Amino acid sequence: MVWEDFDLLQVLGIVLDIAVVWFVIYKLFTLIRGTKAVQLLKGIFVVIAIWFFSSILGLTTVQWLVRQAIDWGFLAVIILFQPEIRRALEQLGRGSLFSRHSHSQEKAINETIDAIISSCKYMSKRRIGALITIERETGMSEYVETGINVNGKLTSELLTNIFMPNAPLHDGAVIIKEDEIVAAACYLPLSESPFISKELGTRHRAAMGVSEVTDALTIVVSEETGMISATKNGELHRKLEEDDLRKMLTKELHAAQETSKSWNWRGKMNGKVD
């Protein structure tokens, strides 16, 4: 009986060990997605594939070269990707890698939602074009680097002033992280999907593009019609009213506490926008 209990404990320990390792790997994937470290990951897979096939085919010279690349590659990774590694360690030190939302974080999320909605309402009425991207789990440092650092507390006034016509930072996207405007005038990748309506302009294509490679939620205010749209997970939701936008922001920004729920948002797809 004791031996059976010991075997059961061993099995549970192995299962727990594997589960923890896979969870850590998953969290690391979400951290590097949308950053330059993704290219590193692709390169690692290529090196592993070359090593595998060279072993099968008996290519000893290629195997030696790959072994040298692996031996020295670790040091090269630390040097080349020091910013990404530092960012991951900082998040781990703050506990944000595994922690759940605290009361203060809940308050910050609600303030973020109110500021974004207030600003979008103002810009929509006056047909001021805007492109607002909200970072979630996927890192967006690659896109932050293309713009101008702001690192300012998010308020509706600051967000609106950034997109005012002829303002120095009004072109490009604003990237928001938690309750902070990280950067403005950022360049986002344009979607190349052939299924996007030709009516859509650069802002909407950029919003779609970033939603295809990250889990960010992006809001677009049309300069031509004042229409508010949003993109997430490669989907476009158009003609959002204030209540629609609030529901979407609340759902998505509180997603960490509502993982057991699934919500499928369908936007209206009529009308012409910039």
C-alpha cells in the first residue's frame, strides 16, 4: 500500500513538473510575441531542423557547424536581446508574470476605460482621426521603438491632444499599456489580407495588421465619418456606439479574470470609412 502511494506521488509530481514547465514556456511566448525576439525563435527552430536532418543524413561537417552555433549562440542571444530579457525579468520581479489583478489594478483598468471612451467620443463628434492600440499580454516593444516615447499617465485630455490636427504626434498610433501612454506616432504593420474591404484606409489596415500578429486591442476613429471601430484577434468590429465600446473594453481588459467565458463580438460592416 505504501509503495502504491509512493508511485502515485511520483506520478503527480511528474505531472505537476510538466505543467509548470509548459506554463512558463507559454508565458514566455506571450512576452516575446510582437517583439524582435520572435525572429530569434524562428532562427532557433531553423538551427534545430538543420541539426536534425544533418544527423539523419550523416553530414558531419554541418553537424559540427551547428554544434558550434549552439555552444556560442547562448552568449550571443544574451548580448543581442538584452532589452527583451531585461523586460521579462522586470515583469517577473514585479510579479506581473503570474499575478492576478489586485484592487488597484482594477481601479486603473476602469480609469483607462473611462479615459479612452471620453476621448473617442470627443474625437468622433469632431471627426478627428485616431489610432489607439492597447497592449495586453503580447509585448509591443518593437512597435514602441518606431514612435516617440511619452510615458505619461493616461488621461482623456492627453490622448485627445495627441491626435489633434497638425499636432506633432498626431500621425501614427498611440500605444497604451495599463494606465500609461507609452508612445505616440508609432508605425503598425499593415494587414495584407485580401478580404479587407477596399473602403478601409490606412488606419484600419494598420489596426487589422497589428491584431493579426499580437493580442492587442486597437481602436480606430475615422477622420472621414467619425465612426468608431475596433480590432482584435484579426477581426474588425465597426460602427461601435459608446455602450458597445465600453462593453468591449471591459470584456477584453478584464479578460484575465474572465478566462472561463467566451464572448464573440460582431461589428456592423456597412458604411464607408477612411
